[in-house]
Amino acid sequence: MPRRPSGIGTGGAIVLATLILLVLIVAIVAGFVAVRQLSAAAAESRLLFAIQERTDALVRVQLDEETSLRGYLIARQREFLEPYLSGVIDPFEEQYAIAARSLSGTDLAPALRYLARIRDWHRQWRSQVAEPLIAAPTPRNVRDRESYGKILTDRLRNEAAALRAYVSGKNDAVQAMLAENIDHTVEYAIGFVLIFALAGFYLTIEHVTTSAALERQHSIAASLQAALGVGWQTIPGSSIGTAYISATREAEVGGDLFDAWRLDDACGAIVIADMSGKGIDAVVNTAFCKYSIRALLETHADPAAVMTEFNRLFARTVSDPAMFAVAFLGVVDLNQRKLRYVSAGHEPAFFRRDATVKALEIGGPIVGLEADSAYRTAVEPMEPGDVILLATDGLTEARDGSGEMLGVAAAMELIARVPTAPQLLCDAVVEAVRERSGGTISDDLALLALRFEGGSAPEPDETV
């Protein structure tokens, strides 16, 4: 069993990448909020500046009209009255309409009231001073109207000054609020970054601690698996190939196993199983499975009897009720040219003859579910060149880039086109699984291939 690579590993990389992403998100959100605040403040400042300009324009129009009226009264020339006699739009009313429209829908109601009063004073000046003087520019009328006109003009200027003061104060408040909001945004961003930094520090410590514990458990489990492994032996009249690949993700030692051994000069046994769980418990149960089946096959010739008794032992021995196993046990008989087998909830075993492949039936429930489960033996005749491939679910559940599993039908198509030499067959299947998954194996895969070569067992030696 290969060791996991040391270092921070995939889990640590994901944690660090997640923290970096969160910090970037906070920074982006904080920047976005700050930009929105700047944009809103800039828009309001532009509006206030525009109101200031319109106010100054209104005052200039008022002064221009006063100057024109005064020129007419002195020179008595009608061209001085062009602003009143041309018939064009009143420039004062035009500037007022523009300013009023810009304030529509805003919360600057006081500014709109100031503008309205400025317009009222201008209209009074026109109706009560300018127009009467144009109609009757007598000395007495000029004296009386000009005096009143000065009062109206002073009121208009006072309203304009009050509007300027309001706009200036409002603009100062906008700038102060903007500065405060930016300060708060920066404080929040720094706070979030600090929180994430502390969380990252804590998670890093936790990851290092957990990784060290898992590494110790993995080392112990790998040592146990190496020490308890029994390997495989040649079987009369057959050749064998095997393969095992571990998932590329950082996982604990699993419970996939295969075994093959000689029973006598004419028979041999093959086993493949997948124990639930990971780590030390899975390794111990793997060893228990190997030794128990080997021992039981010494006293029971029927594979179904072996699996039935093993299921009882498993239920009595394994304390965790959530633990279970799927297994396939086959006995190859050279003289009778047949395979007697039992499948306990295992993935289908595959039988190939020439270019035809079929899946051997599953003959019983998963080991460990019920102590009194019953199993039955099936028989498959064998001819020279026939191949049996046993595989754990890492074969049929191999996924492609879209997440689709290989499945039993596609697995049979794959087995039909690879070499029949057992080791070449196993190597080709492993390569196909790697290629399908893009080089990343998502589940452990154990393979055991047996090709029946035929022949007969030697006659027993009767010499004493």
C-alpha cells in the first residue's frame, strides 16, 4: 500500500484557497461599497454645485435687467429694453425652470423654497417696478419705483445668499458623511480580514494536528496491512495477474483485498472483497476476512457453506454494527474443469471466453447484515483460455469528466478488447480507468485475473 504524500495536502490547500478567496471577496465588496459611496457623494456634490451656478445665474439676470432698465431711463432709447421687448423666453424663468427640474425628486426641499422666493421677488420687481417705469418713465414715478425696486432686489439677493449658505452647508455635510462612511468601510474590511486571518491560523493549526494524527494512523494501518498480507500463490492449471491502485485523494488505508492460493494439486481458491470503513479497523477486518475464509475452506468444500459460516463469524466478531463486507469466493477445479463460486453482494465477476464476456450472477446478500443469511453456490464450466476477472467497485464506478460512471455493460466491453494474458489484462484495465478519469482515481480499485490453462493434476504418489 503506497504512503500518502506528506505536506499540507489537498485538504490544507482547499482551506488556504478558501480563506484567500474570502479575503478577496471582502476586499472587493469593501471596494465596491466605497466606490458606490464616492459615486453617490459625487453626484450630490455635482447637484449642489449646479444649484449654486443657477442661483448665481439668476442674480446676474436680475442685475442685467436692472442695468437695462436704468439705461433706458437715462437715454430714453428703446434698444435698452431688448430683454423685455424681444418676445423671447424670459432668461430668468428659463434659469429657474432648469434649477427646479434638477431639484425634483431630491431631499433638497429647502433649496427649492429659496428658489421659489427668489423667483417671486423677481416677478414683483418686473410687475411693480420695471413694467410701470417702461410704461410711464416720469421723474416722480422713477423716484418712487426705483426706491421700491432696490428693496426688492436686496430681498432677492438675501434669498440667494441664504440659498448659497444652505448649499455650502449641505455640501460640507455630504463630504463629512462620505469621510465617515469610508472610515467605517475600511474598519469593517480590516476587521473581516483580521477575523479571517485568525480563522486561517486556527484552521491551519487544526489541519496540521489532524494531518499528523491521520498520518500516524495511516502509518500504523499500512504496517498492519503489510504484516498481515498473505500475498497470492499459483493455482493448478491457471495463470494469475493482479493490480491495485489507491485513490489519488488523501484517504486512509482502505479495505479492498484480493487473495489466491492452492488448495491441493487440482484445486485453488480466489477471493476478492471490499470491507467497509477506512484505517486500522478496515485493515484488521481485511486480515480477519482473509484468514477466516482460508481456514473455513479447509473444512468446507462448498463455497456457499464457507460464506455462510464466515457471515456468522463476522456478525459475532465485528463489534461495529455499521461494518459490512462484500466478497466473492471461487474454487477452480482443474480435473473437473469448472469454477464453483459464491458472490456475497459483490460487484459482478466477469467471465470471458474468446471475445465474449458475461457477468457472473450475485448469489447472496452482503456479509454482516444478517447473521443467518443464506448463500448458494453457482457453477461455471471452464475451457482452456477462459478468463475470470474479479474487481472491486472502483471499476464499474469509474467516472469520466462529466461524472458518469462506467457501469457493468461498458466494463464488459472493455474486458472483451484487452489481452487475455492475466497481468496484461489487469494493466490494461487500470490504464483505461486512469484515462477515463483524467488521471484522478476517485475510488480504490483491486483486480484479480485468472486464465484457465487446462491440463490435469498429477496422479497421487502411492509409494510408501
